[in-house]
Amino acid sequence: MALYPGATVTLLSREYAGYRALSVHNRMNLHVAVSLAATLFGYFNRAYKPSSHFYVLKSGQVLQYVDTSRAAEADLEGNDATISVETQGGVYDPQGEPWTAAQVESLAQLFAWAHKTHGIQMRLATDSKLGASSKGLSWHRLGIDGNFPASGILAGRLQRGGGMHYSTSRGKVCPGDAKIQQIPGILARAAQIAGGAVPVDNPVTPPPPAPKPKPTKPTTNGDYNMQTIDLRNAGAIPVRNADMGKLQALLMAHGYGPAGLVAKNGRPDGIGGKQTRYLFGAFQGRHPTTGTNGRPDYMCGDKSWRELIEG
């Protein structure tokens, strides 16, 4: 059994993950969960939910769900040789939001441990092709097709000449531009922690400055600047709201859906219909303080947003 000493460990049931041994440890793949949930255990610990070994919160806390001697399921064709790491965030600004300083440090500490424990090379992966180029510290977009930049660190699978698919969701930006640009700095810090030099054929350059946080406008709906969403009549008239996709993503993170909740590509579609109304009602039923008089009212206001984001 291989457990990270710095993690809070809650292992998934073997029937849902960890039943196959990793054949080899070639890479550690970084993801973003598109969630602010405090844990992904409930989401992963059921059938047909691709799991990750770790989840790193914005506070830097590391949660472990799968023994790293066993395979998780978040990297598709790379599952047999990959340690998968989800990170909290990506809900409001998937491309522009960087990892927090605490997350960067935890990811570096985790990769240094993976290097020492499993022999993953202290290098930056450059694609998802079988062989040396996909080994080391990697990220989800390296195995995803989409209209990404033609070259440079932000390029995707097609721009790099193919390779293993880490996901079949075309255009999925995971983990996002700002986070990808932080990865060379994470590698440099991991090499420092591990006490060894990065190979000269894979130089590490300092990461660009993190984007400045966008100022938020004062809001009458709590601290999150979210619109109230009225789903009371959504069964008859679908609701299109600027924050509907965020509501759907958060419901998914809490384990509601995705059947009937999202578009065919498996992601929030931003249209609140009968199924979204039903699942939001189920969420309110489990969290009585978010409704009226302890019962679902199908109004996603401040109390519901707070529970979805912080709960």
C-alpha cells in the first residue's frame, strides 16, 4: 500500500477504484475539478465516476482516495501508469484562475514524494505519446483534443502530434491556462524539495506572474456575486440564466446528476429543465436550511449558493 504521509486518507471502495495494480508509474497528471466542494469522496465512491488518487484544496490540504500502487480512472488511456491529482477550483474563471500558493506548494511536495516513492522522472512531460516524452509531471490537456494554441505549453494533444487520450471530451481546457503556466514552477520547487537537479534536456523556466484577481462587484446575494435562479416552473419552461452552468457543475460535484442534467458531452449545458429542477429539489431536501420552512422551494439564492460552494 502506498499512502502519501501528508494526506488525509479516505480510500474509495475497491469496487469503484483501486482494484487494478498500476503496471508502472510514468507520470503524475494534474487536473482541476471544476468544484469548490470540500471533498470529492461522495462523487467518486459510486459506479461510473472516474476517480482520482488525490484532491488538493485551495488551502493546500491533500485528500487521498486511491492507494497509489493501484490505478485510478481519471486519465482514460493513461490510467495504467498515471497518478491522478484533482484540484479544487475552476468554477468561476476556468482559464484565468491560478492555483493558490498553498496548492502550488502542496502539488510540489506531492510530486517530490511521487518521484522518491514511485520513481516518476523529475521532468516535465511534453506530450501524451507512449515513451519518454509523456513521463514526469504532466497535465490533463496534454491528452485532450481541441482548438488550443498551436505551440507552447498551452497546446493540446492534436497540436503535439497525437498520443494517448486522457479524455474524449473535445475542447476540455483542464486544468486551465493560468494553472498550466504554473506547472514549470511546481516542477522546479519539487526538484528543490527532492534535492536533485532537473535534467538538462528538460530545462525549467520560472512561471509567469499569476494573473491579478478580478475585482468583484458588491452584491445583494451574499459573498459570491451569484444571481438567484428560479426553478419553480423549470419543468414546463426551461430556465436560461448566466449562472445556471455553475449551479449544474456544483450539483454534479455534490453527487447529483449528471444523467439528464447535462448536455451530450457530459458537461453542464446551462439550461435548467425538469431534471435540473428535480435534482436541485433533492439537494434542498437534504439541506433544509436552503429552502423555505425546511422544504424545497426551488429557488437557488444566497443560502443555496453558500451550501453548494462551502458545504
